[in-house]
Amino acid sequence: MGLFELSAAEIVEGVRSKKFKAEEVVRGCLDRIRKVDGKVKAFLQVLEEEALTQAKRVDEKISQGKSLGRLAGVPVAIKDLITIKGTETTCGSKILKGFVAPYDATVVKKLQAEDAVFVGKTNMDEFAMGSSTENSAYFSTRNPWNLECVPGGSSGGSAASVAAGMSPLSLGSDTGGSIRQPAALCGVVGLKPTYGLVSRYGLVAFASSLDQIGPFSRTVRDCATILSVIAGHDPSDSTSAPAPPKNYLSDWDQKLKGIRIGLPEEYFIEGLDKEVGKKVEEAISIFKKMGLPVKKVSLPHTQYAVSTYYILAPSEASANLARYDGIRYGMSYQGDGTSLLDVYEKTRGQGFGPEVKRRIMLGTYALSSGYYDAYYGKAQRVRTLIKKDFEDVFGDVDLLITPTSPTAAFKLKEKVADPLQMYLSDIFTIPCNLAGIAGISFPCGQTSSGLPVGLQILGRPFEEELLLRAAAAYEKESPWPKIAQGLGASTLGPSGAPAGTRSTAKGARG
């Protein structure tokens, strides 16, 4: 077994016991990136020099007898809309090409404090707007289980990095399913925390009332460990919940006795792929064998979730993205603009991709005079009804089990020309964001063609511990392959980074 195949828990144990050095682990992951990423294309930027420097610091702490953090020597990949000081942050967009972050995101600081090592910035749909990572301005990421398929989005690079063994952990963001959907399609664990549990300071905003940072991992235990590190109140984020730090492994071995499970009928509908539905049903039967009561429940306003989301999220994006004018951040138009407005138009016209422009226009229209109440105001009221549905149903059950995505990974370019079909990829994940509750996706099998299927569990706000314990109980009963098959070193072909990937040398952080 190569070091790149180890879980975060195994890495920490090995580093602490001096079985191997943190530098050896990081070199193993960097070597894996060189061998695999030429095909997967998960990384926009590989922080090779910085990662090795961070790993050597961990090894120095060990030699000096100093205490180690909870993620000592563990490589972590970071979605390219989370800032690392001195490192380029593009959000997958041309308009931020060349923007070097002047500060660290709070989650980055917390990971650094626990001796994690950052190996790179991952590819994403531009400004997190997409469900396939095909909307990146740089290149499309591939699914490690089938290179002809998408990894999901918008955090496709982060999910693919973990699935392909290039990092045991990564961070993404979830606005309408952008962690859980790619986790399902790539066969890894992905957690969308309760809104406000994890600080958004240093996260470039898409839709501020929906965005939430969360982790990807190959095991549920690793997911619980990194959540324990990044969760907690942050005074720098006005939306951060006043929740004290928590160890999500403290009651890890406690059984699920007395936990009631609900199956929302609105999630088991026509259009759900038959193979996906079958695997979800098999997973539900495993929970039944654990002795957990399962009953059908209803979330009646779910049918309006996608429509509500595609009014609220673009409206917030319209406001958030107005700051990119070609003057203050990244790209600046160098032509013969005759006025300030002309510079704005030409910069944004050249800097934003088609999907970002589409959503800005949708949001601006919904917020415009004469339409605000008819669209944005009404969508906010429906959002309240969706939230109320969850509050009501969680009075009868403790957890909800659903498919994560209606299909397994689809082919590259299959849905690019049909935005509505692409939007429906998130039909089962969007309600969770609108309600601000917690959700996790983890593998529950494979299709006949070998593509992963994801199972989603939803829970009450700030009850991530129960979600993690339930996912861990399933993982114990039905373990899954931890790294995508077919990407072994002997079958990779030519190595090297994809076009556009930058392996940093000197000065990338300064």
C-alpha cells in the first residue's frame, strides 16, 4: 500500500509513532498528483514547495518533542474559492486571474493550527455556479472512476482529488449541493454542515445566505475529525453561529438505538435512475437490519425548491459579483474604454463565463423594480415554507434518508447545452441549503458500469454528530472502495500536470 492510500487517521498515527515522516507522506501525495492529475485534472495549482516546507515543520516538531495537531502531516486540497494568503485564488474564473489572496480564510488558519499540509488549489465551476465542473474557465475535471464522465460540481476538483488518492482530505463549498453531489458522483464522503457552523470568512461569496464550507474524505471518521477542526464560532463572520468547539468523535462508539428514520416521498420520484434507486433501497434495508424504525414522510413544498433556489441564489450572486469591475480585483480591461461604464462592461463581458452571466442576469431581473415582490419576495416566503416542512418532519423522525443525486455521473458535455437539465442534478440537495440544515453524502454502491452511487442523510441543525454516526454505522456494515479503481500506477500512461496546472516554485505564498 502506498502512503497516498492511507486515511487521515492512519497518517496522523504513523507520523506520531514515527513510523514514517510527514515529508514522506506529502511526497507520496505529490507523486500521486504528478502521475494521476494529467488525466483527472483536479488541480488548478499544486503548492509543491509550500507543502514540503509545511511537512518539514511537522517533522521538526516531532524531533523537538513538541505536541502535534490533530491533522499532523495530513495533505489537504483546498477549493479555489477559499483564500490562502499569498496564493492565487481564481474561483475558476478569468476575471480573478492573477488575484493573490492577502489573508488566510478562517478554515485555513484552523487547519494550519492543527498541522495540516496544503497540497494545492482545486478546480471548480466558475464562482461555484455549476454541477459538473465544466464551467471552469480553465479546463474540465474528470471523474476518477470513468474519465469520460463528470465529477459533479461545483466542488468537482476537491471530490476528484480525494477519490483519486491525491489527497486524503479536501475542502469544498456547498450552496445547493456542491459538496454532496460531487461526493456522490466520485464515491467519497462529503458533508454540508449546518449554515453558520463553519466560518465563511475567506470564502469568496456566491450566495451568502446559502454558502457553507465543508469537507470531503474517504472515510466517515476522517470527515468527523476535520469537521471538529474547522467548526466553531468566528467573530470575523457575522453569520457564524455562537457554537463552542466540539469533538465529533467523542461519542463515536455510541449505538444508534432509538433513532427514527424518515423517507421523504418527494425524493423517490419518477426520473430517479433505476440503478440509483435500487442501491438506495438496499442501503435503507441495511439500516432496517440495524433495528432502526423507518417510515415514509412528506416534505410537500419540495417541488418548489429548485425554482426557489434559482431565484434566490442568482439574486444574491448578482449583488455579490457586482464588485468585480476590473479595477479592484484580478483582471483589468486594457482596451480603449471611453467611460467607466465601458470599462465595466468590457471587463465583465470578457472575464465572466456564460453560466455566470446567465445567473447574474436572472438575479438582476428578479431584483429589479416591479419584479422584486413577484419573484424574490415570493421565493423568500416559499423558502420559509420549505424550512417549516423540515421542522415539522423532524418532530416525528430524527434523520431523513434520500438519494443524493438522481443519477450517477453523466458524460462530459452531456448536459452543457441544456442548463435546466444541469440544474436538476441538484434536485435532492437544494432543499437542505434553503432550510439551513445539515446533510451528508456517502457511497452506497455502484452501478453496473462501475460508477458510484451516493446516499444522503439529512438531520436537524447542529446535529452533525448524529449524521456522522449514522454514516459510520453504514460504512461498517457495507464498506466501499476508498480510491477509484483503474487509476493504479501501472495503468496511468504519461504522467504530468494538465494544461493550466501550476506547480509552484519560489515565492508563491509571498
